[in-house]
Amino acid sequence: MENALLIITTVVVGLICATALILGAIDLLARASEIGVKGLVLYVLCWLLLSPFIAAVSLL
């Protein structure tokens, strides 16, 4: 019974964190689009350049 509660808690917390990350990314995209093309290009470049680091940290 304790394992099921732990699994449910982990899934709920994971979904909350994922939702916060997605909403944050959407907010940053909105702010970048206010700047114009430069902002959108920088936004995409940040995702492309940081994705290997994000993947490496998630594997640790």
C-alpha cells in the first residue's frame, strides 16, 4: 500500500513540475515574440544549444 501511495505522489508531483515547465516555456516564447524576430531566433537557439545539457543532466 505504501508503494502505491509513493507512486501516485511521484506521478502527481511530476505532472505538476512538467506543467510548470511548459507554462514557463510558453511565457518565455511570448516575451521573446514581443521583441520580434531577434527574440524568436534567440529563443530557438537557446533551446537548441541547451538541449544537450538538459539531456545530460536528466541522465545523471
